[in-house]
Amino acid sequence: MEVTKVGVTKVSLDKRTRFRGFATVELDNSVVIANIRIIDGEKGKFLAMPSVERKRVCKSCGAKFSRSDRYCPKCGVEAVINLAELKHKSVVKIIDPKLLEKITEAVIKEYERVSKL
């Protein structure tokens, strides 16, 4: 597969966060991967593939509920959110290391180009 199109949306360079922007990648004019996060790591920039939050578990009764629920649907206890305990699961996983390298290089190159504007 080849990277045929890359789009980058840069966010502010807030020093309190390593998050630098979002990318959308098109592969072979056939598949689009959106909401790729660009992260500024200790060894340079890297990509975090799209993910979604897993269902939350009520600390009172153990029932699972959606992230949009403010209260447990089973026992009615208010959903207290501890950001450190939130669990996510990948939506996209690139298995081929060569393809991941191509995507990463293309996104970082486009990010650097957009940063100069």
C-alpha cells in the first residue's frame, strides 16, 4: 500500500502537553484513516492511531455504562471520572512495519510543512 494523500491539522504548541495535531491519511486512493494524533515524544514525533474509550464500570455496582452517561443506569450513582483510569482500545492497527513507517514519514513531513506556514 502507498500513502496517496495526507492532511494535517495543527493545534497550539502548549508546553503543558505533547499533543501537536491530527492527521488524516489516504492509502491507495481507497482507505482513509482519520483522527491520527501527532505526539511530540522524547525521541521526536510519533503517531498514535485512532482509539475509543472502553465502557466505564460503576464503582458501586460493577455495571458497565457508556462514556456519555453521567449516572450508572443500574444503580443511579453519579459517574465520577478519574482520567488516569480511563481505558482505550485501538480502532486502527497497522500490522506491517513498513507501511507504518511510510505513514509516519508522510505525516511528519506534512506536519513540518504546515508548521512553516
